[in-house]
Amino acid sequence: FAANGLPGLATIWSNGRPPAWDEAYEWALVETVRHDPRWYGLEQSLWTCGLLAGYLAEQTGVYLSAERVRVLLHQHGIHLKQPTLVVHSRDPQYDPKG
């Protein structure tokens, strides 16, 4: 009997699926996030993990989730901040709540 209790069958353990990205992808990710998205012809002014994932999928053919991109960025010490929306008005009487 093999280790799994069935005759003639052996259990083979793997370390899981290999990562979908490589060192070149990580380098591209870090370099891309260092530039304003508009530098790449995008309309947004701030990167989000979803925007990065989509842009790099188009550029590299490697499709990762926004969460995986966030984790990779954190491993490189990069933390994207949530944008703070600011309301502007030309009305001199406008008093923004602070």
C-alpha cells in the first residue's frame, strides 16, 4: 500500500501552480507605477491596482488580479493611497466643509 492507502498509487505533492508573473513583470510594474498614468496616454491622474493590472495586461499579456498587483507592490514597499476628492467652486460665497 502507498502512503495514501491505495495499492500502487503514490501521493505526489506539489508546491502549487507556478506564478503567472516573472521578474520582468515585477520590474515593469514598479517602473510603471513610478510615472503618472497620463504619461502612458491614460486619462486617469492616479494609479489604482485595477488600472495597473489592466494596463500591464495589455502591455505584457500577463493577466493578474488587482489584489495580486497590490500584494506585489507591497512587497516592493509601494503603497497606493486612496485619492481624496476635493470639491472646488468659483462661487466666492462657497464655504467648503472642513
